[in-house]
Amino acid sequence: MSNQAWLERSFAAVWHPCTQMKRHERLPIVPIASADGVWLTDFDGKRYLDGVSSWWVNLFGHGHPRIKQAVREQLDRLEHVMLAGFTHRPVVELSERLAKLSGLGHAFYGSDGASATEIALKMSFHYWKNLGRPQKSRFVSLENSYHGETVGALAVTDVPLFSSTYAELLKPGLRAPSPDARQAGPGESAADVALRAVRSMENLLAKHGGEIAAVIVEPLVQGAAGMAMYDPVYLTELRRLCDRYEVHLIADEIAVGFGRSGSFFAYQQAGVTPDFLCLSKGITGGFLPLSCVLTRDEIYQAFYHDDVTRGFLHSHSYTGNALACAAALAVLDIFEDENVLEANRLKAADFTERMRPLIKRPEIRHFRHQGMIWAFDVETSRADFALAYFSAMLKRGCLLRPIGKSVYFMPPYTLKPEEMDWLVAAGVDALDEVLAGESAGGDATPLP
């Protein structure tokens, strides 16, 4: 069956996520038939280099044989059993290994990143309630933060496209300035910006600490803020402030965990440990939905009681799914056996050098790089830049989805040198095409 046939059937039957469906009258959906490594292939045989790891989930390329084999083997033993009153080998082993890697204790599982955020927020709220301090019920997040789109997660997300639409459903939180290094003034360093943001956070906590349960941050990189990157000193100082004002620190590493930031977990670069750690996306290498929240044993113990109402009241039908846990264990095996972090350091340096023809363009602002994430802003008058650039890259066989006027690359870790060159050449060519049409109007709605 052709692309066109699948496109028509999908348009008639599927409601696609975070999408204005009418847009696809002009920009066709891309039906994908298969995938291998960094490449997606449609039903007409055209290939697309997956430059964003399929929304940041695919760490080691599509169809990685070790992860595939682990899922196959688990299929022959146990596909799923409810985790209420039962347990199984993959979930126990995964929890043990994540605890050892993170320095945190018991793991609680969900199905996606927003679920992990919800779990962490509810745990923090309920912890203070169990301690007889129910007034500590508010949450602080950063300006331009993104933590998911369920109701609890949306309350700590500062993306107007999402949060303003559903404002009446949300519990109001507090916002603190972002430490985004792009805000540096003349003579200022990224650390200067971070410390300025720390001072604002301290003022907020000094004023409201008695009513705040937790601060939630995306360590080192704020994804939906256009890959806003900041100095690790912010996390170091934030940990100090959270301790001082008796506020939990929630590290949302849904996007930046599992090596994406350059270290296994991004917060490790600041020499701190959060109270809660939210994980998802890359945890299964892009194979199956899974999320996880790890926390300190002291927090776990506050729920350990004869009174059922003091237990953590949260569940998902597929919590700790055995197949997903088996995939996650294979991901951890790959990290251990193939020295992934060191290989990524070398690959990141190579890719950064190969990007010179793109980042030296006069329209490029604020080129930034963190681990296996690259981003830059484009100075353009095109209101529809994101959509135009996305379309231009698709024509050239590449999947990139700009956030506003910020272009970012988050490819699988298996990207080869010739594939790096393909991405860069396509990026330059697409930029020429898009900027040549700067007088264009069009749909300015940002791509998610």
C-alpha cells in the first residue's frame, strides 16, 4: 500500500498528538513503514534521517539487536503481571540497577514522562501531609519549563500554548527565573546568569518556603524552551537552597537522562543528588513506554505505615511492565558493555566540528552544545520558520523539528560520520531555502 493510501486512512481515523489536524491538509503526515538504525523509511521507499531520536526516545538506533533480543526472550517468559501484590525479575533488577546508578532508593513506575512528573509531585505533596505539614502544597518551576501535559504536570509547565488553554484546570504554582545562558549580558558568563537566577530563587523560597513542597527543574537543559542550557552551578546552589528551606528538589531528567547530557544523569555534573528523579524517554531505548521515579529512602519511609491512607495512592495498569523493564535492562547493559559515555564524548566533538558550515552562518545566534544535544537560534522575520524548516528538511530526507526559531539536533548515539555530514548539508541547504522566503507569512503556531 502506498504512502498516499496510509496517509488518507490515518487522517480519517487517527487524532495525532499535540497537533492542529487541519494543518495536515497542507503538510502531509509521513507514513513510516520501517526503521533501522538512524533511518526511517516510508511506504514509497523514501528514507529520513531521524535527527531528533523520535522525540528524544531512541538512544541506540531503531531496531537495536540487543534490545530487540531482550524483549523477545522476555516474551517467552512473562509479558505482564500487575505490580499491585505481585513482582517479577525484570522490575526488581531494573530498580536495583537504577538505585545504584542514581544514589536514590525505591523506584515507582509509570508509562510516560508526564506520569513520572505527576508521581513526583503527588509524592512530595503527600510526604509533607504525612509529616503533619499539609500547608507545604505548592510547587516552584522555572520560566519556560516543560514537564508534561497532564493536569498536574501542566501546572508546572510554562509554555503558554499548553498552559493557558487549560488554565482553569490547573493548580497555580510559582515561577522562578530561568538560568538560561542566552540571557548573559556583556561580560557575563553562563555561571553569572545562573547565580543571578539563584538569587531570585532564594528570595522566592525565603518568602514562600513554608508553603512550598518542591522545586522541579530540568537539569542543565530546558528542552521545550528551545534547548536552553545553563551552568551546573545553578543545580549546586539550588540543592543548597532546597536543604536550607526544607523544600524537595525534583530532577526531571525525562529528556536529558541516560547519557544525553554527557553524564549518565545530568545532575551528576553539579555534584548533587535530588530528592526525586523522573525518568522516561530513553529508558527503553525507544522500544516501549516506561517511566520511573526514584526517591530518597527517608521519603519512602514516610509512607510506610499501617494506615492505608498514608500509603502512596497512585497506580497505572501497566506499571513496571515486564517487557519494558527487559528493554530498559538491555539499555543499561549497552551502556556498561560499550563504554557509551566515552564514545559519545568523542562523537560529540566530531559532530560539533562537522557543524561548522552551519553554525558559522551570519543568521545563527547562540550556538550551544551539551553532551549529545546541539542547538542554535536563527535570526529571521519568518513567523512560520519552524514549520517551513521542518518541511524543508523532510524534503531533504531529514527529520528535525525546530522549537520556534531554535533549531536543535538530538540524534541517536549511533550516528555515523557520513550521517553527520548528511544532516549538516541538509541543514545548510534547508536554511538557504527557508531564509530565501523570509517575506512569507503562514502558520506561526510552533511545532511541539
